[in-house]
Amino acid sequence: MKATILWELKQRRTAILWWTLGSALLACLILALYPSIRNQADQLNQALNSLPDGIRQLKTGGTNSVNVADPVAFLNANVFYSTLPIVWIILAITRGSAVLGRDEQNHTLELLLARPISRIRLLFAKGLSLIAEFAVVSVATVVLIALLAPAFKLHVGTGHLVVTALYTAAFSLSFGLIAFALQAASSLTRRAASAVAVIVGFGGYLLTSLSGLTHWLENPAELAPYHYFAPDKILRGEAVHGLDIYLVGIFIVTAVISYVGFRRRDIS
């Protein structure tokens, strides 16, 4: 199993490097904008707070008003609620769909199973390789953010900053696990794995953000994972029980679906 994980990471080493550099550089560029934004805070606040709630919430995630000079508001709106999750969700879904799907499409999955390794051990190794790849990209970005935030006058507790980034990474990875579980479960669900994960992830983002525009979207929005994602609260050290329940639940559900489906399905 260890050999399978290492082989998977070795095959992806160039892509991992570019994803890591891209994610870290993007975060660095956004942090570097804060000093100039803070100097123009009055004008920017007036412009942003005059926007309709739904449009403003596309960036802020449900915050009633925006103060761009506030480090927590800046990090929430520009880093943790939209930018990093969008990048990381794309990575998670593409890898969650491909880590098994590529081998099955290339007809090499049967060769892997011909080795002295059980289906479940192979499934576990593939899942761990997905998590390991995602961890390299996200942890490197988290470390850079924690190191550079004070240099750009973003005075937020390092502990809260790291915890928020880790929550963001876990939240983003959850959509990759959805794709992975559907890919593993059956021949029917694997065809829709990426589409379902994209709908749950980005569809939920739009649904939650636009729920501020009309009351009839408020109840459906509660079904979307993004409804419970509140990085501004985590940055302030507040508990996010809804997000905790979602993360624990999705990890358990996707593990069960993957295990039950993959051990029984026909691989051809």
C-alpha cells in the first residue's frame, strides 16, 4: 500500500509543485494588496456596502456589512471564503475523480488488482494519496500565509489564522472526497462523479450567496455545505458547529460509500 501511495505521488510530482506554487503565490499576492486597500478603506467600504446583499455575499459569505480595513474582514472576503476554496475545490474534484478514474479509463486498474493487494487496501491507498497530495498544496500555502500576514499588517492571531486555513482546506477537500466516493461506488455513479461534486460545491456557493437576494432561496441554501462555512467566525475564534458536523459527516459517508461500492462493483 505504501508503494502505491508513493508511486501515485511520484507520478504527480510536477503537478503538485505547480499547484503548490500557484496556490501560495496567489495567497501572497492577495496579502500584498492589503496595505493599499487599507489606505483607501473609506471609499471601498462605501462602494461595497452599497451593493445588493446577494452580490456582496458572493465575496463575504453572509456578512451584513464590509469593512475592508479590518484584517478579519479582508482575509475572509479575499482569501478564505472565495479565492482559496475555489482553487482548492478545483484541485480536489479533479484529483478525486482521476485518482481511480484514470486507471480505470486506461484499463490499468485490473493490473493493479492483479498484484498481491486487496481491493480495499488499494482503495485506501488511492484515498490517502489524494489526501497527501492535497495536504502538500494546502499546508505549504497555510505556512506562507501565517508567515507573511504580520509583514503586511494583517494582525490576526497566528493560531486562528492557521486553524481557519486548515478548516478551509478540509472544507475544500470534502468535495474531492465526494467525487472520489462516487468514482469508486459503481460504474453508474462514476460517470457523474465530477458533475455532482461541482454542483454540490460551486452550486452551493452560488445558492448560499444569492439567498440574500430573495427569501425563497433561504431554506434551500441551508442544504448547501457553503451555508455552514464561516471563515470570519473561525478567524475570531468562534465555534462553527454546523461546519464541524458537515465535515465529520461527509468524511464518514464518503468512506462508507467508497468501501461498500468498490468491494462489490464490476471493474472492466
